[in-house]
Amino acid sequence: MVKVIPLKYGPIFKQIFGQVEVFKAFVKDVVGVDLDIDQVQMEYEYPEGIGFVKTRYDLFAEDVGKCVIVEIQQVKEGDFFDRFLYYHLISLAEQVKSYDAYWFDRVVYTIVVLTSVPQDKSVNFSVAVSSMNPVTETGQTLESYPHRLVFLVPRLVNEQTPPLIREWLELIKDSLDKEMDETAYTRPLFQEIIQAMRATTASPETLLEMKDERAWELVQAWTWEEGMEHGIEQGIEQGIEQGIAQGLEQGKLLAKLEITRHLLDVLDDETISLKTGLTVEQVRELREAS
């Protein structure tokens, strides 16, 4: 087993998947296209603004006929489906530079990697692909538009996940607990990726960016505690008939459980136990149930 930096952190994900050979192999396995590129741009913005909201792409590459965007995203807001559709459409609109020419010079592929899942279970897949192809009244799909918007969820990889994509999702998922068994991967490229993920190889700049990202996660997670005060009050009200004390304890427990669910991807079981007052065993049971 080797200690690695989880691929849920943007800086390490971009550092590794921003390598040309890794990027090309990932795109080939996910959308089935070969890219002829010699660079992958990070934090890319189009020279001229398009639309009303500024867009910046985590990883961006294009060759003569194709444009590929790869985004790493932990589910922090509920608008990610809309947001990445917007990103996808901007890369299409950017190609139309004249009022008398509406054709697109490049096919746009947007790949979004979601390294966490919402608590409301609105994401229940490992791979979801959106196309713009029209469907006729007879159910025939017209292959008019080759562009694709692809969502990948490593945590939900399963037997129905396409084999080539499954390899990548399992690699990403395996990194999320900070340890990997490098002997489980025979593909030479994956061995190189694991070596690049080793905690001892990260630059001070990368570690600083990760520290900022982790701090943001903690702030987001703990803001739920404030919201849970309402849950405690509700528990008290519901418990009036059974006794104020019992209702209070029930409300507090519900609050702790809700907070814990949001900390599972951020902290280890022992730290969560100290922060919430739950036992380590209770935390582990919640982790297994999530």
C-alpha cells in the first residue's frame, strides 16, 4: 500500500490529468476519440468573453477538429448540471463568429468528474451522457450533433459501468481514502499515475492549494451545524408529548447524524467522533450505510 493524495483535490487532479499522454488516454477511453495534441491548458479562458458569466475550464485541449474539456468537481452546489451545460454550450457558441455561418469547426466533448455525491441521492449513476441529437416521433435518433456532455461519478462505479471507463473510475475511487495498492494495477500508465499521486511527490505550491480547498470543505461542512439548530428545535417540538428532555436528545442526535454525513468525505472516523460526540462505531456505521 502507498500513501497518495486523493484525486478529489483539484490541484493534484489537474497536475496528473493535465499531462498530455494521460489526458489523451483518458479521453480515448471515455468518449472514444483520438486527440492530436501537444499540450493541455489548465484554468483556460477564451480570449474574448462569451455570455454574461465568465467561464474558466480546469483542463482544456483542442486539435484541428475536436475540443475537449475536463472538469474535476466535488458536489458543493446543487446547480452543477446547469453550470456544466453552460460551460459546454459556451465552447459551442465560441465557434460561431459570423452571422452567416453557423457551422461548428470542432466537436466539443465536456467531461465532468464528480468525486462526491449529493445527500439527496439525485445522482445515482457512474456514467451519464447527454447529447443534443433529435429524436423523431418513431423513436429514431438523428445523429445530427456529435457533441457530448459526460458526467462521471467514481464513487458509484458498478458492474454496468463500461469497462474502459470503469478502470479510470476505480483508479480515482481507490485514491479517495488516501491509500492505494499499486500491485492491483497492471496498466503501465496507471502505475505512473500512482507514483505521481504519492504524497511525497507533491510540490509546496500544490499542497498549499489543497490546504485552501480542504479548508473550504470544512467551512461548508460545518455551516450545516448552524442549520441543524432548527432541526434540534423541531425535535423539541415533536417531543413535547413524550417529554421535553426526550425530544431535545432526539433533536441533538438527528443534528449530529446530519453533520456527520457531510464530514465523511472530509475527515477520518476518529476526528469526526471527536467533533460530533458520536462514537467511532456510530460513525463507521454511517459510513458503511452511505
